[in-house]
Amino acid sequence: MPKAKRRPRNSPQYQDVIKQMNIVLGLSREKIPLKFQREFEGKPFENCEYCRTPLQVEGKRYLVFKYYVGGELRQELAVCHACRTELKNGYSEESKATLKKIYNDAYVAGRLEILFQLNENDNRYLAMTEKCALCQTLKIELSEFFEYAWCEGDELVYYTQPSLICSKCAQSVYNQLSAETKDHKRKFYEKHYGYPPPNVSSNDLTDIANSLWNLL
């Protein structure tokens, strides 16, 4: 039986396979762009918002959150993988099943397809946040939305994120969580960050609470 003919390593087909493998294996990354640094202070996120562990350490994984209203950044924070895991471990089985249905295989495939189709010189993080990852509404049509990015040390990692979720979809996801999970999210925030936040009037608490619970 004749051996299968190997594609030359410099062929476009071979390079496409390598590109896709790097993305799937989490090897597709770049230095964190200004978009996902701490805009209010003009520098990278240095510590986890909750446990205060240093983030600018090789191999340290963390998730960056941004919340925009009317085109303006309202909130931003970074949470280390350990705190993120602690939060998720407290979710009820009902909520975990709900999230699995929302962020299913089709969702993952759709997010990866965006990366697979990009050319070398395309702006990847802009392409990944061009529209809501759930309802596909374009960013330019949204007045309120959240953006997320997984980072490792001083690098931005590409996979299903960076991503954008509009406030309507974020609220819909939150509404589908169990009462047990919602209570756990509230207690998690109070434990690690304190509530209400300092220098916030009582009139603003409802809006801030809603955005915080959805943000995480």
C-alpha cells in the first residue's frame, strides 16, 4: 500500500493546520494589548481583585473583565484562575448544566472559527469582540456590554475569548441561574471585595450590583 503523500511544511494547507492546532492548544497568544490592561490607571493588572495575588508572573492565569455603558468604561477588574475556580465550584449542579447548554460545543466551534479564518495581519482581539458572542448583535449597535479576556502573565491567550457579551444576554444568562448560585455569587463578592463598594451612594447600588453579578 503506497504511503500517504506529505504536504510540504511551507504549504498554505500545512500552515493552516499548525495555526489551528496552536489555537486549540492555547499556544496562540500575544502581549496584552492596551485594550485589556487597566485603563483607569494606564498599566497592566498587577493583582487579583479578590485575593490580591500578583498576576504579572510567568504562567499565572487570570480573566480580565470590562463593563461598558454608552461607549464608556464603567468597571474593570482581573480575577485569578484560583478565585475564578472557587466561584464556579460553588455553582449548583442545575446552574452548571444550564451554562453547559449555553456555552456548548457549537458555541466553542463558532468562536474558534473566527480565529481560524483570520489572516496573519488581522487584528484578532477586535475581530473576536466585534459582536455579541451569544446573540451576534454588532458592538456598534450596543449601548451596554461586557468584554472578557484570558491572560497568562503578560500575554493574552486566544481561544473562545476575548469575547463580548451584550448586557441583555448577560442578564438572560444570570436569570437562568438557580437561586442557590445567585446567593453564592453575592456572598463571594462580599467575602472578597466588600459590599457596598466605598464612595458609592445608595441610589447607585442596584445598578452596580446588577453589573457586578453579571460581570462574573
